[in-house]
Amino acid sequence: MQAIFKNVKGDRLIWAIVTLLAILSFLPVYSAASNLAYKGGTGNTFAFFIKHFMHLFLGFVIMYGVHKIPYRYFRGLSLVMIPIVLVLLGLTMMQGTTIQGANASRWIRIPIVGMSFQTSTLAAVVIMVYVARYMSKVKDKVIAFKESILPLWMPVFLVLALILPSNFSTAAIIFLMVLILVFLGGYPIRYLGVILGSGLVCLVLFVMIAKLTTGPLNVKVVTWENRIKNYSNNEDTEADYQIEKAKIAIASGEIWGMGPGKSRQKNFLPQSSSDFIFAIVIEEYGLLGGFLIMILYMWLLFRIVIVAQKSDTIFGKLLVLGVGLPIVFQALINMAVAVELFPVTGQTLPLISSGGTSIWMTCLALGIILSVSAKRDEIKEQEINEDDPLEVLSETI
């Protein structure tokens, strides 16, 4: 055990927060999985517990492996990964998967291992690393808008164009996070206005073209419109059904909660172990449990900002913010949806919700953050050793 802790580098508080979030996820997922188990006809809830454990275990293996890689290598890897991600997104879209007539091509099947992989989550991490690389490259230089279109915005818009037809919320989050990152990187605000306007124009054109068709894209766009209208007008739909059950769960939890495994709404919420896991947490552990989860995410955000501030390079700073902010932002969106502050988006609660790809990509991003933090610790140790006369004397002898 000591050997393991000795090889763990980076910000120890981030390790602690992530580990605590993972531990806290087991009981809610195990409890909420009963709905899926009995709907599947097996009634074996323990199988979902084991599955969640394996997802988290592999996620921590990814995080540990990635945090051992010097973060400067991610600069070049992002260039290599962009075309790979575009190919994967293209293959995912070509599958033509539909659910109730709507485009739902989000996962790609890996035949060798018999698993599904959500390519948009990988694309989100890769594109943020790529943008961090570009902005660090042009830091303290005069940025010409025309010169930034091809190297910066073309890959971003290609990724968004391939994700948008099947997953509007993910595409919107990526676009917003990219805008925030380039703003923090010093990209001129007047150019950001042009990019934002161009993005809105592209979205409007996509909606208009989709509505002229009669296929899955049309159904998907109509679903988007209905969610927004129903959210504004409080009309009864399937999405509102989920929100109402989530609010009942939150109200039932009160301050102290109903106790582990005693949730009633888990039997009615279709996505009780993923999209609406936060409602189950509050129902079983009360507002205190919900606030604990929120505090942990806010603490994680604080540590991310600290790691970014202490990084020794501009690329390191932007890299940490680029892959770290989306984790907390996604968590806030998930919690906001559960209390009806936001329309239903389908975003999971990072490290808490069940789901392999989401956990793995979150751990990948956290591994990158820890890699930057580990480099800072290494430099600090070197500075201490250089200032220690006994260390210098021992090296001389």
C-alpha cells in the first residue's frame, strides 16, 4: 500500500475528492439499479453494483496511468487525436441509430470486447486539449482572425457538426467551454462575438434544414423544440414526468433523507441511476447529502483553479482549465435539471452516475490535471533539493 501511495503524484486533495465521490456513488447506484434490474427481468441488482465498480476501477487505472505521463506530451497527442476523433464521430453518425424515430447515434460498438463507447465524450476532452495547445502557442502574439479560422475553429466546428445531430446538449457544452477557454487564453472579445454569431447562424440553418426533412433529424429537432416549449409552459410530457418524479424524490428526502436503499421514486424514474441520480441521492440522504455532493464539486473546482494558477507554463494553465471546468459545469447542469432549473439534457453526474464512458473520460481529464500538478511538485522538490546544503554535500561526496 505504501508503494502505491509513493507512486501517486499530483494534488493529493484532488485524489481525495475524486476517491470520495467514487465511494459515495456506490450506494445510490446500487439502490437506483433495482429499477433496471427488475425491468430487465433478472432482479439481480448486485450485477449492476459490480458493473459500476469495474467502471470506476478502470477509470482510476486510466487516471493513474495518464497522471504519470508528462503533460507536455498532450500537446502533440491532441494533433494526432483530432483526425482519429473525427473518424470515430463519423463512424458513429453513419450507424444511423434511432430511438422513437429520433437520431440517437451516440455510441459506437467495439466488437472485440463487446462494449459500447460514447465517442462525443472523448471528443470533448481532445478538443479542449487541442484548443489549449493553440491558445498557448499564440499567447502574447497579435491574433489575426483569418489566421485562426483554419487551425483553431475548423476542427472545433467539425467536431460540433458531427455531435450536434444526435446530442445537442453535449455540443452546446463543448462550444461554451471552448469559448470560455479561448477567452481565458486572451482571444479578442470582438472575434468571439463573430464566432458566437456564426455558431448561432449554423444552428438555425441546421434546424431549418432538418425541419424540411422527414427523417430522424426532423424528429430530433422537434424533440428539442418540445422540451424548450414544455419547460417554459409546464406542459405534461415524458420529460416533465421525469422532472416531476425527481422533484417528488427531492421533497421526500427533506433534511435527513429516507435512508440508504429506501427511495421510492427510483421505481418510477426511467434514468434513476444516471441522469437523475442526484434526485435519488437527496431522497435517500436528504438535503445534507445533496449539499455534501455540491460542496465536493465546488472543492474540486477550487483545486482545479489552484493547480492551473500554480502551473509553470501557459499550456499547463489552459490545459487544466480546459479539461477541468467541463467536469464541474456538467455536474452543475445535472443537478440543475433535477430541480427543474434547466431543461432535461441527458447529462450525467460525473463520477456519481452509472455509465462507463462518462466515468472513463472524466478520469482521463482528471489524470491530465494531476499530470500538470505532478510536474509542479517535481519542480518544487528540485528547488528544495538545490537549496538544501546537506543534499548538495551528499551529492558532492
